[in-house]
Amino acid sequence: MKTTLEIQNLKCGGCANTIITKLSDLELVDDVVVNNDDNSVTFSYKNEETLNAVKNLLAKLGYPEVGDKNALTTKAKSFVSCAIGRMNS
């Protein structure tokens, strides 16, 4: 199955790099594409359990789905993830 999630706190290529790297490390997740223009991430997954794992990982990295809680601590996590993504690109 393939889906696109609209996420919060996506700012730049560093963010995208972190998201692509971390989601690609998950089993049963393929073809990860991040679009900074519309704040979305598209990927293929095998089952609902995998989809939930992706959503949880995105929130943990600081990029919750639009409509989910986006506390200051979550925003701070996204800045850290962004910085790591920039260093690793």
C-alpha cells in the first residue's frame, strides 16, 4: 500500500534527509519521498501496524501528522532532527 501523510515542522532538506533515512530503516517501508513544498511524506508500507510505526516514528522525530499534538518539545525535537539531517547530508 502507498500513502501520503501531511506532517508538521518540516522546514528544509535536513529535515527531509532525516525522515528519509529513519523511515527507510524500518522494515516493510519502501519508496520514501519527502516534499518540502507541501509538507508531506509519501511511502509504501505492508500493513496497518507498519503505518502506525511510521506515524509514531515521525512524531518521535518531531514531525507529527497534521492534526496531532505539536507541543513545544515536539518542535524542539524537529530542530534536532533537522540539524542531524544537515550534518549527514
